[in-house]
Amino acid sequence: MRNNMQNYILFFLIIGFTNLFGTAEDHISLIQSSIDNGDYLAANEKFETAITEYDGNAGLYFIGGTVAVKLDKLDDANKHFIKAIELDNKNEDYRLEQEKLSELKNGMTNARKTYDSGRIDDAIIDYEKLTTTFSNNAIVFYNLGRVYKVNEEYDLAIKNYKKAKEINPFENKYSLAITAIAQEMAKAGDTEYRRQEFDSAIENYKNAIQYSPDYTTAYFKLARTYFKMKDYENTKIYLEQNLAVDPNQEQSEKMLGDIYRGTGESEKAIEHYNLAISINGNYHQAYYSLGTTLLLNGDLENAQIALKSAIQLDSNYAKAYGALGTVEQELGEIDSAINNFIQSTNLDGKSYKIHYRLASVYNIQKQHENAKKSAKECLNIKRNYAPAYFELGISEKALGNKVAATDAFEKAKKDKNWRKSAQFELDMLSKGF
């Protein structure tokens, strides 16, 4: 009686587990459903799970082989088909699929041999035949694409890579192959850009985008080329397309800011510089551009904050020191302005405008010898620079060098923007002041 009860319990447990995990046919049905939905990875996972429970089921191995073919795992597929045949050697369907797979593998081997022998055109013919016979196998399109790439027929290579990716979107190397050609196009564009062959550079960058529409680097480099050509309309178009692909492109935001600043739309420029900084808080060039734009707008306090941030991020940023000095000069913080101008000239001694600015603040501080020296440093770099001649005139006048002061003001007067101020100083000199 007790033994009978145990047998009943064992029977119901077996029935329960069968209902919980499903029969082999249930697993096959679930795997087929995933195949029909194009979710080959899920199908493969279900097969791996099922085979641990039903290792002796031919149908499971057969459908596992079918999944492996879909995923271009041809060796695995062959093993699964052979196992299915071993378990059910009278099943003609299994044999036919295994023979078809062998035909595919042999065909690819022969095409590869043709390619390795250097007969590229014949290899293309061989692979083209395989794509006709095995049109549902991504791997043949991929291999054909590789041969076209070697033959530098990039449009055809991309066409076949994309077909492979369409058939089997789960194989990463197909996407990588497309990206690799797009990168080659962009690299060729870079070479042409450095040569200032901008039309050729544009063509290469556009090819890169055509091949890989999500390739943000190509969009930016294309926009940069148009910017270099001063074609700001096309620059904006491609910067905006780049941001549509990926909004987190700080360089594109900054360049948009540069365009708007150039067209006098300073508020839009500030907006885009701030967006660039929000994407990358370490983008010191964006802080610099923001600071100089705020300076032009007369927002000196915020300009000072932005430029100090730029310097904090890059302590060797000569232009930022110069711009900060200009802001502090406008704020009347002359000692700080002098220190920042000096730091700027130490980092970049060829910035004539900073030497001029330094001469100006030295004159304000009545450090006329230093002003004279800085003005001459400026003129050594930029001859006939009227602002420097004017500051030189101010320092020479203060030092009692009337002839030198007159000469400096006369030279400054040649510039229409400085004519009135220089003439005023000349009139004062003639009156003995």
C-alpha cells in the first residue's frame, strides 16, 4: 500500500515537471516561433536550454542547426545536423539540409581558393553565384562584400555588407565592416582637407555618411570643411544633422555658436556655447568662446567667470589669459589685467594684440617705460599697427620724448579709426601739453 502511494506521488511529480518545463515538441515550437519572428538569438538560447533536458531528441538538434545557420555559425550547424541524423537516420529532411549546408561550405571554400590565388574577378563570380543559390545566408553576401572592398569597389562592398546585416542583424562584424569603409572614406577626406583640396574632402566625407548614416565624426568633419570655406549655410545644415543623430556632440554645438557669433547673433551663440558646456563640462574652448562673446555683449562679470573656468581647465591657455585681462581692464581691475596679459605673453609671445593691451594698461598705471617696451614688442610683430603706435605715443609723451611721441602719433593717424584721437594728441603736443 505504502509503495503504491509512493509510485503515485512519483508519477504526479513527473507529470508536474513535464507540464512545467514542456515536452521536446513544446520547446521546438517555441524555438520556431522565435525563428519566425526573426529573433535568432532568443531561438538559440531556447535551443541551448532545451537540449540540456532532451539531449536525445533529433528534432531539437535539427532546429538547433537551423538556428545556427541563421546566425552564420556554420560549423555548429553542421554538428547539430549530423547529430539529428545520428538520432533519426531515416529522416530525409535532415540529410537534405546537411547536404545543402555542405554545398554552401564547399562553395565558400572554393571561392576563397579562387580569391587567394589572386583571381579577383573570378572570385567575385563565384561569390555572386553563391548569393543566388544561398540568398538567405548572410555570410555569402559578407564574403562578397570583402572581395569588392579589396577591389576598391566600395559601393558594391557596402551594398553586400548591408544585405548581410539585413539578413542577420545579430552578427556585429557586418556592421563593423560598413563602419570600416566609412572610416576609410573619412580618412581620405582628412588627407584632402590637409591639402586644402576641400571639394575632394567634401566628396569623401559625404561618401562616409552615405555608407554609415550614424557616423557622427564624418558629419562634423564635413561641417568643418564647409566652415573653412566660409559656407556657413551648409555648415549649419550638417551640424544640425549631426546633432539629430546624436545630441551629445559638444563640438557641433560650439561650431554652431561660432557661426551665430560671426553673423552677429550673439544670444544664439551664447545658447549654443552653453549647450556645448552642458554636454562636456571640461570643454575649455567653449568656455573661452562663451567668455569672449559675453565680453562683446558687455556682460563683464559673466565673461570673467567663463574665462576663469577656461583657465582653470587649461592653465596654458594663452588666449584665455589675454581675454580675461581685457575683461579685467574693462572692470578697472588693472593689476589683475596686467598679470593676465603678462601670463598670456609668456605663453604666446607672438600675440601682438596682447602686447598692445599690456601697453595700454601700463600707461593707465603710469608705468610708461613698460608701456613703451610693450608697444614696441607689438610693433615688432605687427608693423604699422595703429593702436600700438598710439600707446607708444602716450608713453613717449609722458617720458618727455616729444619728437618720438609726435612720430608715433603721426603713424597712428594713418589709420582712420585712430585719426581723431591721434590728431588730438598731436594738437596737444603742438600747444606744449
